[in-house]
Amino acid sequence: MNPTQVLRWIQRLCLLQILSLGAGEWGPLTYEVNDESVTITSCDPAAIHVDIPASIENLPVTQVGRSAFRHCVELGAVSLPETLLALEDYAFYGCRQLKSISLPAGVESIGRFAFTMCTSLNSVTVDSRNEFYADREGLLYTSDLRRLIHVPQHKDLDDLVLPETLVSIRDSAFW
């Protein structure tokens, strides 16, 4: 078995376990139903473009779970719904073809290493109505510009101008 076959075999086993916990599939996505919302838990690693729906089973999609898109190396584009509240740790880890991502107004939480190893990621943009996060020149900050969350890997550090308000940098910001 080659590594891709092994990965798909493991994903199928995980899917069987997830399906027994009140979960299902939506196109290339696997999801889990929580109390009153839905969390995206995984994606077909061969997916190229994914539109995460605003609702599944008449419940809002509020989270992209831990490692949900991890190593979806062909994923070039993803659309996030306005209902989204959180991106958990490693959410898009290793999505090497992902070029940009736009965070909706409702996102309140972004986990560590959410965009790590997204080597084609040029920018992260944030809806101007978001109360928790902001973007400046493709970099992701907390809305008060006091904490740097993510710097795309291609960013030329020689040209990097940080706001005077900056007091901390997340440990995973430059990964």
C-alpha cells in the first residue's frame, strides 16, 4: 500500500467510528452533530474546492474541527459560511495549494497552527465586521492589533511593517 491508500484506509475507519456518533457526510466533508450545531471533522484529501455550507441537518455549521482539512494538499479554495464561529487547532494544516482564505464576521476563535504548512497561502482576509480578528497586508491579528496570529510563509520579512500596538506574537505565527 502506498501512503495515499493508507491515509484513505485510516480515514474510512475513522469515518465508521464518527458515523456511529451522530455524524455524516456532506459532499467531500465529514461532520459531527453537537448539541445545537455542526462541526466539520474531515474532508476528502483529494478535494480541490470546498464550499462549507451554512447549515447541515437544519443546524448551523459553527466549527471547523481539529485537523479537519489536515494534509488536503490539493485544496486550492475553501468558502467558509457566515455561521462559522471557530477554527480549531491544525484546521487547515498542510493545505499546500490553499492560496487565500476569508474569515467571516462571526469567527471568535482560531486555534494554534490553523494555517501552518499552507505554503501557497498569500493572504488571510477578515470580514470588517469581525469583532475578534483583523487583517493588515495579508497578516492576521487580533482585532485590537495587539497580537499577531499568522504570517503567510511567502511573506518577505524584510518588508514586514508591524503595528505599534503589537505586544505579542503567537508561537505558531510564522509556521
